[in-house]
Amino acid sequence: MDFDWTDDDVRYRAELRAFLQEALGRDWRGYDKTDHGAYKAAAGEFCRKMAEHGYLTQSWPREYGGQDASAWRSAILSEEIGSPYGEPRGSQYMNVNWIGPAIMRFGTPDQKAYFLPRISAGDVTWAQGFSEPDAGSDLASLRTRAIRDGDDYVVTGEKIWTSHTAIAEWIFLLVRTDADEKRSKGISVLLVPMDTPGLTVHQIPGVAGEGAFSNPVFTEMRVPVANRLGPENGGWAVVRYALAFERIGVAHYRHAENQLNAVARAANARGLGDDPAVQAKLGEAWEAIEAARLLYYRVVDLRAKDAPPSADTSIARVAGTRAYQLVADAADLVLGEYGLEGVGRSRFNLTAGITSGTTEVQLDQVATKHLDLPRPHVGA
Ligand SMILES: Cc1cc2nc3c(=O)[nH]c(=O)nc-3n(C[C@H](O)[C@H](O)[C@H](O)COP(=O)(O)OP(=O)(O)OC[C@H]3O[C@@H](n4cnc5c(N)ncnc54)[C@H](O)[C@@H]3O)c2cc1C
């Protein structure tokens, strides 16, 4: 078994590093997200540069504006672009990782022709409208209703914890198109412009930063049937496909490693580097990061071989969350409470165990798959 990168991969990583330093500057410390216009413009400019260099959608097929790059190239890109100061692509990382691939797989020729070139040029921003006040982990119980009326759906309901709405032009929206089917069978996906009449966005103040979350409300919002992605009542297959890509689309272990290196430098600067308790804590965090890295690589390997998504994705994701949490503990020990603020606090340290499926739910999936247990009972 050989875990080394090829010479080509090493060259590619060096090239990518040089590009990132040039495009972002050596001392990039994240975007100021309080100014939504400036944030959107800066992230857009960066994505367009990535697109010009062929990096933005490199893993996509050439016919859709990609380079047919291997899953390993994407993994290297995720590692290099990972920063404790944020995601330089802004919300466009979602376009590349799962919205584009879902459109490629389930879109009509018109939808592909409209959306994919815009995504691969770095010209469009999306939000993800999945969770509802009573449908988070149990997403299949969602109630936002879409009733067919001629060539339109009329949508009424609400979403919650929706990120990126302050900068998004489109929302990837899960709706219930069959009210008699209570769970996953009656769900469809609609691709909806954010300026559609009947859509009102309420911002939610919170720990993850102003404007980080919102509560979009839909009041008799009309959406053309032509904007449905995939079959009517067949949206669950689209979501499962999209989420499998989303869960390891970010190299969480690499963010955590960057933070841990900063904590170690701080420990040395404070004369704590040789404290056995500090060493044990930092060592534990390092071990968790390495374990997460190898588990992510296992999923990358499956993807490189075109194998279907599996429970391995959940195991990797849980390991990534554990790495973040142990780094946060290490930072608390070395720098005191809120210590991560000083070394580039990422909201991932706070929220990694919740977003795109909580740790508990991922562990349910792991137990069901690997320990021959029945699926847990949820909802009605
Ligand atoms: C940073 C961040 C960004 C987000 N962005 C978006 C976004 O852009 N769009 C969007 O739609 N949503 C978004 N979310 C919402 C996220 O998807 C939900 O918070 C998540 O799915 C959990 O749902 P919930 O909050 O309703 O918690 P609940 O589902 O109510 O869960 C509450 C608790 O119960 C536990 N639990 C629930 N069911 C089970 C079970 N079967 N077995 C064991 N334990 C269980 C959970 O693990 C959790 O600890 C975001 C969340 C965060 C933190």
C-alpha cells in the first residue's frame, strides 16, 4: 500500500499554492462578511480567477466546463484552499461540489445549458433551502408545500438556518409536491431565483455571525414547473446524491491542522510548549486530524473509482468533526476560553457536528450499515 502523492500531484499542489498566494495575497485573513456586497464581489472575483485558470470546476466533465480531473486532484484543491479564515470561494464551493453535479445528473438539457456554464465561469451564487423549523435531521418530514397550478407550482411555507441568502441569486429548494405522501416519496426539488415575488428572507442573529443564517418564507410564490430538478415527487434521490457530495466536499482535517499549528506556535510563544498536559492535548488533536485525513482519503478513493456513496462518508465526516472539537479544546487550554479567536476561529469548530447532518444522525447511519441494526425510528 503506497500513500504517497505522485510527482504530478506534487507539482500540481505547488502550482495551486502559487496561484492562491497570487490571487488572495500571502496574508489573507478571510472576507469581511458584514458588508454583503463587498463580500460577494470579492468571492466572485476570486472564483472567476479560479475559472480562468481551470481550477474552479476542474473535476467536472469537459462537456460541462470541467477538466475531467481525478477525485484526488479535487482533494488536493480542497486541502490547499482550506483556511481557518474561511472559504475564499464564498458559497460557490457548494455550486462546484454538489449543486452542479446534481444538475448534471438530474437536469433537463435546458437546465444544464443554462446553469452549468454559469457555475463553471464562477458567475452565480446559490443558497440551500432544505431545513425547516420541524424538519432538520428528519428532513423527509418537510412541509413547505408546492401545489401545481397550470405551468407553475404555488409554494407556501418556510425554511430555516439557510446560509448565504444575503449573497445568493438562486435557492436549491426542497418542497412537498404530494401532501398525501408524508415522507420522502412526496418531495421535489425546485431551482428558484431569490428575487421571485412571494419570497421574503428574515435574517437570524446568532453565534455564527450576522447574516450567517436566515429564515426564508414563501407566500404563494409561483415557480415554473420547468424549474423542477428531477421528477415530480422524485426529489429525495436528488437530495441523497447531493448530500453525499456535500459531506466531504470540504477538507475539514486541513482547516483543523492549520488551526492546530497556530495553537502550537502560541504554546511555544507562551512557554507552554514543554508542558506535558499541553503536549498530550495537542497530540490528541493531531491524532484525530490524521485519522480524519485517512478516512477522507478512503472516500476520495471510492469516488476516484466511481463507486457509489456509502456509510464511509459518514464515518469520515464524524472524524472531521472530532478533529475540530479537539483542536478547539487544545486552543482553550493554551489560550484560554475563546482561544481560537486568536488563531482564526472557524465557525466549523462550533457547528461542524450539526451542519449537513448532525454527528448523531451520521452515527446512526454508520451503526445501521456496519452493525446490522435496523434503521432508527424517526417521525410519524
Ligand atoms: C453552520 C450551519 C449552516 C447551515 N446551513 C444550512 C443551509 O444552508 N440550508 C439548510 O437547509 N440548513 C442549514 N443548516 C441546518 C442544518 O442542516 C440542521 O441544523 C441540521 O440538519 C440539524 O437539524 P436541526 O437543527 O433541526 O436539529 P434536530 O434535527 O432537531 O436535532 C436536534 C438534536 O437531536 C438529535 N437527533 C435528531 N434526530 C436524531 C436521530 N435520529 N438519532 C440521534 N439523534 C438525533 C440531533 O443529533 C441533534 O443533536 C445549517 C446548520 C449549521 C449549523
